[in-house]
Amino acid sequence: MAEKHLVVQGAICQCNFGTVPDKLKVLTHQKEYANDKDASKKLIASNKDIGATLEKNTFGSCARQMNKPCQAVITEWTGFYEKTTLTHGGKILLEDSKATCPIGGKDCILILNHGQIAEASSENFEKAKPAVSKALNPAVDIREVTQPEFNDEGNANSTFSNPQV
């Protein structure tokens, strides 16, 4: 089985019968975060995130209701990760998890994007292997970026500062 991303706050969901996607909001807890170096934005989504748990709570117009406005309500999630339980008792949603809506039916809501975003931190640069970094970006020597240069007075110069003319 290939590795799957876990779903976090801001994941983009789409209903098979709707016209526009909506973003998932995690309302069930404020403890467990993923893909967020400051642990302040990316709450882990779980199968407990049911009800009106989307940013706008609509997928546009609903084909199942003769194109009347959708009122998105999630009643159940399937395809979640069974082997881990969060502190509130929920199971982690995966990028291929699906949700059920009372109008659209079982598994009519899909996750288009898991919500995780790569955020580079100074620790990433410190742990980077110079040979790999050089192969990926030959124009930058990672050692010069992570190790401060010192001037004649012994003060550190910022690598990215604008030179004074």
C-alpha cells in the first residue's frame, strides 16, 4: 500500500453532485496538529468531524435537488485510518477518505486536496545534506545560507541582507 497523506484543516472537499468545492474545518478538537511547525493552524481531521463542518457548508448547486443550493451536512466518514485514535476518540482521515451526505448518499463527498503544505524551517536547512541541496539547486551552497559570516568586528552578517553601497 502506498503512503497516504492525512487530512488537516483546510482540506478541499467536493461533492459528486455539487458545482464548487469547500474547505474542511476541524471543530472537534484543538490538540493534535500536523504539517504545521508552529502547531497553530493545521488540526488533524477525524471521522468525528461530522455535521456542518465545512467553511461555507455548501458545494454550490446540488444536482440531486434540481440545482437548488446545497446545504452540506456530513453524516459519516469512511476510509479513515483505523490504527490510530486521537485524544477525542476520532480516527484520522486520509486523503482517500470519503464522506456521506443525506442528499447525495454514501461516499458522495471526496477529498481533492489533503490540506498539507510544505513549510521549510531553519531546522530543515540545518539538517539538509549539502550534496543533495547542491544537486537540487546548484546556484546555492546550503552551508553559506545556514552558517553566518562574520565581519572584521566579529559580528554576524546576514547572508540575505542587501549589501550597503
